[in-house]
Amino acid sequence: MGFKDFIFSFFPSGWLNPSADGNKRFFGGIGKSMDYVYDLAHQVKLEPSVSTAVHTLSDRDIEYGLAPDPTLDIESRRSRLLARMQEEDGPVNTEDFEKALGLLSNGIAKVIPNHNDYSVLYHLTVTSSFHLNLILLEEYIRRNKLAHYAHSFRIGGLTNTLAYSTTRSEAIVYENNPLYCGTFYAGGENDLC
């Protein structure tokens, strides 16, 4: 039942002929306008929350320092934003840290500590997209890591090609590993190379 039928329901039967052309056009036009306004108001009501937003996700990505990626599905984009927002809420435990790294790398992340060497390995298995924003990962790790350990990345995935973004002045060392696509050492407090 649209707004046209809703408006007609206020008139007692016999007062208006719903099948008359003039009444159909008049109330049909008002009904379509009201349906449009209602849909627009409903859409505006959903946009303030990240968990229900659709059209403002790109703006929110930019606001939180994420690279807008319209090729990702809506749920993945929402998850990335929620991970970024959660990091501002305070300290994270290892499970939340792995979950956030996985969301930011479009894959599965595992934190492998090496306490003897005072280092940690972030094992990333990229599943959907093989473009990594290492700047974003480094930023997140430096802000949220649980200890002052040096860190490195081991990156694997579905393909042998890897595209990554970084602004580091020193070289990123790539080691070929037959089980994974490769390992990137991105430094940390100590240089592991």
C-alpha cells in the first residue's frame, strides 16, 4: 500500500471515485512524491551509522585515512571502517588486533610472536584483493601493537603478483619462500634484515 492508497483511505466511500482519471492522476502524483520523500528520508536515516551506510562509505574511508575501494563489497568496506574506528577506542587484545589487520589487508592475519628475538611476525594471507597498503598497515601497527617488538610481514595469497603502497625511504626486502608469496621485512624498532 503506497501513499496514494493511504490518502484515498481517509475519504469515506462514495465521496471520491478512485477510478476517475482526474483523481487517479492527482492522488497518484501526490502518492509518488510522498513515496520518494519517504524513501529519501529512510535512506538519510540509515547513513549516519557505519553498519547501515551505503552512499557515504567513500567519504568515511577518506575521513579515517583508508583508501576508498569501491570494488570491495559493502560489508567488507563497513568492516574496514569499523576496524579503523575501534582502534581509536583504546587498547586492543591479540584477537582484535588480528581481526583488524585482516580487515585492513583484505585477508586473514595471524600474529606470531618470537619472544627470544624480541620480534613479531604478522602472517597475512590475502584472499580477495592482492593490493596491500603497507602504509596503512604500518600506521595501524605502530599505533596499536601490544609491545615494543620489531615486526615483519609474511604475505601469502592466491596469486604470485603483489602490488603494495609504501613511502619508506629504505628498501623493503623481499624473500622468496616456496610456501608463501614472500616475506617483507618492514623494520620496526630493530631492523630484522
